[in-house]
Amino acid sequence: DALSCAQWFDIMTSVGGYTLARMKMPNIGIEIAYDAGVMAGALGRIVRHGVNWVNGDRVGWVWYMRDDIHEFVDVPRGDYSR
């Protein structure tokens, strides 16, 4: 997520009926198995990431946070991320 805070992790989860998926993070030279049920955390604004195309059904579910959400609900960003 290009608009997230650089210090915050994006949490990515993949579910479905498929096999042989791989998540690649080319700018840091990492590739991991990304089969159903795997969760991965990455600094989405800094670490490029992608998943190869596979046969089967797959849903990618991603959790991320942006500063504008904090501003909208009038809650300051935690000190731990400054």
C-alpha cells in the first residue's frame, strides 16, 4: 500500500483451494511459499511484493492502516511508530 505509513506492517493472508503459490519480495531477495492459510507481514510501502498466478480459487485478504483513518476517527498515531 503506497499510502500507508512506512513503519507499519501490512498483514496479508491467502485462503482458498489452490497449491504452489509463491510470494516474491524482489527488492529484498525473498521468496516464500504462499499456500492457503499463510499469513505474511511486510512493510508494504517499502517492500515490493507479489504472488504468482496459480490454478484454483484464491482470496487475498490484507490488513493495513493509513494516517487518514486515524485523522477521521480523531485518534492520534501511537508513539511506537514515530
